[in-house]
Amino acid sequence: MKDKYRLKKWQELPPGGVITEGGNAADYETGTWRTWRPVWEEKNCIHCLTCWVFCPEGAFLLRDGKTPSGKDRKEIRKIDYFYCKGCGLCVRECPVNKKGAKEVIQFVREET
Amino acid sequence: MPKLQEMAKKEAAFSSGHRLCAGCPVPIFTKMLTRVTDYDIVVGSATGCLEVASSIFPYSAWKVPWIHTAFENAAAMMSGVETLHKVHRRKNKTDKKIKCVAIGGDGGTYDIGIQSLSAAMERGHDLLYICYDNGAYMNTGIQRSGATPLGAATTTTPVGTVVAGKQQQRKDLTRIMIAHHIPYVAQASIHNPVDLSNKIKKGIEIDGPAFLNILSPCIPGWRIAPDMAVELAGLGAETCFWPLYEVEDQNFKVNYEPKKKLPVTDWLFTQGRFRHLRDAKWSHLVQDFQTRVDQQWDWLLGRQAATK
């Protein structure tokens, strides 16, 4: 872990400072920014993907699933805390949370 | 929503691990770019938050070919890319069809980049220009821009006892682009992903120049909580400060008409940058703001009725 975040020496960099791999920001951990943590529970989730489309970090991971009537669909699998910055957009925009009776995503203080 | 299910099957153009602020809604539309269309795309970014935060060396968040350029020439550069591709196709070096997307913030579009944007649109390049409007130069520390609304506090238009924030009205770039008579101009907002993805798809796939203006709240610049971005964008549409509409070959279509138009104060007073306007001393500014919003909305409805 420590080795990964050390600054590279100039001899180790590609000539011209070219980034050789697209999308390699995925190696960078932004989860350390978090002070509040969204906790997703499957029990009340309707899998509408609202949190997935609004999450700026792409921290909601999906899996293949089926609707109650048997059609193929994508479902929420879990929150990737490696990337989640804890902004709380998912907690606020979740339509089940908005109705107020049940809670799918809880927002809890990060333990230090 | 079946549309989201379709989008979920494809890979995003923008990876996780970028360093935009927590709660910044800009990645909501950058992730959509490849999800909405089957074309291969090339993206060019003008200087701005998105460009800076997505490409901090030695990392890049872009999974599509991406070029960075200066503030003033994102549109000029992408017209060059588009022309090169056209030449390659004519000389049979490739038979693939790629589409070009240029992305700029409001500083790089409303103020600095407007001449290259205007020229690219006038020349008719097959190009989609996306402007994400957060209402100031947020990347360099919240300086006023042509898109900053009346009365907003920024670091260059501070609030005092004599002056309350910006003294001028914002310019309406979408209307300037409509006046270019290009095939597609639209105004979208990040709170409505279905509408937004439809507009991005149309803008990319249409043959000819297209322009899309997206309202994208800024967490530190608007002085709001990190989870408020989507809600404030929604309020922008509800108060008609930011009407969602599209203009295809000069045919106006309003995509969202609020059932009950909210007063503009609902949108203003949820933001820290307008909090001084609560003072009765500045009520004439709020009134000016409301008048401008009403005028724009009436103009839009009139145009829609006229071109039906």
C-alpha cells in the first residue's frame, strides 16, 4: 500500500510523462476522504438504480438479477468504500428514503 | 425506468477515483457519454474543474480518447479532430465513424471560449459541445463569470454594505447558440437523468453541430451541503430559473413544465452565496431576478406555441 502511493522517480516514468493506461485513476483511493458512511441494506431496496446513476464516484456496484416477474435486470450489489467520498447524494435521493417510512441507505458517522 | 437498465449494461467513459469534490455532480453526465450511444467518441476538455480533477498525473480517469486544451479553444481543437477524421475517411484510411464531444465549464464557454465555439458552430462541424454551468470560475477559486446570476457572492464580487454580490444579470448562452441556427441546441440539468441522457444521445448522434447546456451545482461555490447538488438542480427547473428545453431546427420544445411555478426565492435562499439577499435592503435585486426569470419563461412558452 505504502509503495503504491510513493512518488515515482523520473527514471521510472514513461518518456514525456505519458499516461499509458486509460482510466487508471481507478487505482487511486478516494475513500479516505469520507467522514460519513452510507450503509446500503438490501431488505427494502427496490433496485430502481437512482443511487447508481447519481453516484458521482461510481461506487455502486451492480449484479445481474431478475425482477419479481422474472425479467432480467441489473441490481445493486454493494457500495465500494474504496471510492465512496461520503457526499450523501444517494442517501438524500433514494426514493424509498424520501417517502420516509422505510430506510434503504443509512448515513452513519465514520469511526475514527 | 427501463432507460437506466439499458445504460447499466454498458461501461462508463469515466472511471472512479477521479478527484472532483465530494458531491460534485459533473461525473453524472461524463459517465453517461458512452452509455447512451453506440458510436465511439473522442472527448476534448477545456481547462476547468473536470479537466484538472480527472487527469492528475500519473492518473487519468478517462477510458475514451481524451485531449486537454486551453480555456479558449476546446471547440476549435475538436473541429480539427473532426476534420482530420473526415479526411481519413475520404482517403479510406478508416471506415469507422467516430463522434467528437467537447466539454467546457461556464468560464471556458460563456466568456473565454465563446469565439471558438461560435466559429465551430458556424462552420458546421459534426460536434457536440457540452457546457456544464456552475455559475462562476469554480476551479480557480470562485471568481465571477458571465454565467454568474445577479446578486451572487463570489470572491471578485464580495458582499458589503453598499454592494450585494454581482451587479449584472447573467447572459443566456443557450439563446446565443439558438441564434446560430444549428441543428440541435438543448438545456438540461443533472437532476433528471432520463431527460439528460436523451439529450446527450441526440446531441452526439445528430449530424452536424450540437450544443448542450447543463446546470451543475457547485458545492463550495454555491456554499451548499455535499448532498444538495441534485436537489438544487431540481429546484432550478421548478422555479424556471433553468427551464429544460430543446430546439431542433428552430422547433422549440419545453421538456418540463412545472405544475406550479415556485417563486425564485425557493431556489435562492437554499444557497449560501445568496444568503445576504434575505435582507429587505436588497429586495429590489430579488425582484429584478424574478422579473428576468419570468420574462425568459414567457418568451420560451411563446416560442414553443409559435413553432408548434
